[in-house]
Amino acid sequence: MARSTFEGPILSGDNRFGPLRDVGYVDLAQNADLVLTNTTVNTAGYGGSSGQYVSNVTIPNSNGVVYTPSATTYPPVAATITADSATAVYRGYVAYLPVGSVINDFIVDCGVIPALTGSTGAAVYISNGFNTGTTPAYGTVASVSVGRNTVTYTAAQIANIQATTADITQSQQPATLSQVVFNIAIAGSGMSGGPTAGKMYFTVRYTQADGQLGSATTYPYGNLD
């Protein structure tokens, strides 16, 4: 089976011309399922480890790199994920998006609340980098519960999700990428060992922006033939 890639948004509609043209963007999505007790890299549900977040770029879950956000620094600098301590344990998932993407929503589902010996609760901070709860760029789940959790937003975060920032600089085209990081922060007192429980399901749904949509002279307006 052949594999193909493309650069640009996916368009859909059934009336491609005229004043009632209804062509628009199709939503894109990236997601990962994390089982925090699974510490075997490159397996389904791998949940990361101390100082190590997860990516599913290679499918199944593998070790992911979270970069320190910068639109100019090359090569990009990997962020240091805080190692497990007696008071804070971090796990997470990183997704890479086209710059300028419009985020439509985040889905944060929980099957089993993240926990370990001595823990008292967990939160999720959604940002463009590693974040421990200090003004995350995109949204927050203040207290994780079983089921579909509500992500809350400040006015600044609502503004941020209208266009993702350039966070990773690379040598090839496109020269920059955005990153979205779901940071799970498990808090407690006298915590020890690795997670004893935790099943989290993360999805980011977004639209890849294209300033040419609506132009009568530039693709992708109308038919290609």
C-alpha cells in the first residue's frame, strides 16, 4: 500500500461555486491513550516514565521530545521534564501541529484517575511546552475525575487557541511547527514509586489554516480540472 503526504488543509463541500458556496475545512485530530502503569516503550498505551513524555508519531506510543518553545532557536532545545519527586509527578503526551492551526477543542477523558502511593489528586495543563501549572497556554483541567473532563479557559487562552504558535524550528520545510502538550500533574505528600493507576485519553481537534481559502484565483477555489 502506498503512503502519501500533503501540505495544506482538507476541504469539503458540495457547492463549490457561487454565492452559496459551502466549501470549508475538515477538522483534523491527533490523539493518544496513556496507561500510566505501562512503562514499556513502543507498546500500545505506553504512559511514559520519570522525566519522559509520550508521542505516538511512530505508533504505537514511543518516547516523545518536548521542546522549549522558540520560533527562532535552531537546533531546537529539548525541555527538561521534572523528574518524579515526593510532592510532584509528571507524565504527558506531545503532539506536533502546523503553525497557525485553529484549535477547535481538547478532549480529556479519564478511565482511571492517575495515582501512586501518597498521591492526593491530578490535574492536566494543556500548553505549548512542558508546564507545571504556571499559566498554561491553552487550557486546564483543575481536578481529574473519571469520565470526560471539562477543560477551562481564560480569555488569553481563548485567544491563543485561535492560532497555534511557532514552537519548534527545523532545517526543512515547513521551517517551524507548533506543539501541543498535555501535562498530567500528580500531586501529593511523601509520594514514592511509579504510578500505580491511571488511564488517560487525550485528543486535540484542530483546523489547519489557509489564507487562500475563498480566493477566486488561487487553489483550492473551485475545480482542479
